[in-house]
Amino acid sequence: MPFTPRVFSGIKPSGDLHLGNYLGAIRRFVPLQDTHQTIYCVVDMHAITVWQEPEDLRRWTYEIAAAYIAAGLDPKRSIIFNQSQVVEHAELSWIFNCVARMGWMARMTQFKDKAGENSEQVSLGLFAYPSLMAADILLYKSTGVPVGDDQRQHLELTRDIAKKFNHDFRKQIRDLGFEEDYFPITETLSTGPAMRVMSLRDGKKKMSKSDASDMSTIYMMDDADAISKKIKKATTDPEGLPTEAAGLENRPEAANLVAIYAALADKSVDAVLAEFGGHGWGKFKPALADLAVTVLSPVANEMKRLVGDRGEMDRILRDGAERARAIAVPHMEEIRNIVGFVR
Ligand code: TYM
């Protein structure tokens, strides 16, 4: 039996949401509602792999759920919830901890970046992070995961875990009546101009929730003045805009601003260069600032309204968790059975 077309994605409540999260992830979640069953999670259990002040964790959890809705997700069509409300995520991640190998985890570049020289001192959870991520995705037998480029390696590992589980338990999976694999081999959905939005100050650094420089990052809650100021002060090079995409090679700051424009305008990089090629930054930056304000301000306003209504947000998250459980619980029953747990 083919797998139901189902999309899962998640965002960590570990800092203020920024333009990279919006263009690389949230904005792309919306049209998938027309073609897939869609599940969008606030992954609070992932957030605590590094220390989070409990009050900040709670505030960011509401902020991300609000951003999902403000960006156009319909909580009736999509399942929107926070991970810790569906305990099956934790249960499946334990089983995956026993499927995945230490070496697989040790190769993860995000772990190496975060642990740095200090790998003896980071939490055990940070090491096992990708196993919980695989559990998020596979608990729902998700067939596609929209993410930015930085998550590609984690999704390869998710596929490795699915393959090893399908292989190790082949007999039990057959005995349960499945002709083929139990878990799908999930596809990474990562295409478009802004899969890796870079810092506005350094085109070689990814825009991230944890950047110390405020001017490098456009936050979803920034007001129009802050957005305009950050774009106008963004680092560029002395050349103007090229007429073709090849002219952006080895010019990371220029390439980044053009990619941001393309993603915000829903155009290709070529179409943006057809309009602005040959002009200087003095013309392009104000146009980009206007576009960014036009697109982002309504989202920020709606986010502010929603985070102010915790009763409504709690209701949406509880309802989402209930609908998520309706899929997760029967799957988890089967998985326990496959593994050989007595119930
Ligand atoms: P997180 O919270 O770091 O980021 C959330 C989403 O935003 C994307 N993103 C970016 N895209 C483009 N440019 C950037 N500068 C940029 N920064 C972040 C990320 O690629 C991501 O899509 N491990 C995940 C959360 C997670 C998850 C999952 C995702 C947990 N379980 C299951 C998908 C499926 C993370 O830390 O994302």
C-alpha cells in the first residue's frame, strides 16, 4: 500500500524567529496544505538539548505557533502542536537511539559545530538530537519534509534510520501484514532561492537565532524602521547588480540580497536580475526594504495579536496535539509490536 502524502516539519523555540526561518521554512509550509496532509510542530523537546530559560521556552513556543498561523497556515487544515504534548515522540526516539549507531551521530556537522571543542560537556540530548528528529518525522510516516539547507544531513540520517529499521525488522513487518517497508524513505523538500539565508553583515555566515549582532538578522517581529535600517546597512561589494546569475558567483553578500528579494517576491533570481541588473545598490536596497516591509509587516502584526491571546493559542495547540495523537498512537502500537514489546 503506498504511503499517504504527508508532510511534517518543525521549528525549535530557542530564539526569536528570523527571515531565514520564514523564507527557508514557514513560507514554504503554506502551499503544501493543498497537496498533502500537513503537520507542523514546535519542537520544544529539541530546544532543551541546550539550556533554555523556562519562561523564554514558553514564550518562543507561542511565538512560533503564532508565526505558523500568521504566515497562512490554517489550524483546521494543518495539524499545529508542540512536540512535548505527544509523548510518542520521546518513545519512538528511544527505539531509534537503539537503531542508530554512535558513528552516525558523531558525523553530524551541526553537532560538531554546536559542541565545538567542548563535546564532553554538552548534553547527551544534543548528541541524540537527530534521532528525536527522525522520530518526529517517522512517527507520522511522513513522506516529505520542507526544511532549509542546514537540515539536509539530518534528513539523510532519518532515511538511514528508516532503512535500518525496515531491514532489521523485515520479518516482523511482514508478519504484521505489511508487504513492503514499514517506514517511508522521506524526501527532503528543499528548493527555491532562499534555502540558506545568510547574515546581512557577513555573507559567509548563516542567518541564525543565536547571532550576537542584531544588525545581521531580520527578526519576524522587527518593525518597518528596523527592517529598512538593517537592509540599507547590509554589507555589499563595490560592484552593482549583474545582469545574469553567473555574475553573483563569489559575491556572497550580493547573492544573498538578490536571493532574499527573489524569495519575498516569489520570482526567480533571473527575473530579479532582469529588473535590477546594471543598477547600483542605491536603487536595489530601498526596493528590497519596501518589499520586505510589505511582506513581513502583516505577518508580524498578526503574530503580535495571536501571542496576546494565550487562551486561543492553547486551544489550537491542544486540538493539534489531539489530532497528531490520532495518527501517532496507532503507529506506535504497531511499532511496539514489531519490536517485540509485550503489552
Ligand atoms: P531550526 O529551528 O534551526 O530552523 C527551523 C527551520 O528554518 C530553517 N532555517 C533556515 N533556512 C534558510 N536560511 C537560514 N538561515 C535558516 N535558518 C534556519 C531550517 O532549515 C528549518 O527548516 N532540527 C530542526 C527542527 C526539527 C525538525 C524536525 C525539522 C526538529 N524535528 C523534523 C523538520 C522535521 C531545527 O533545528 O530547525
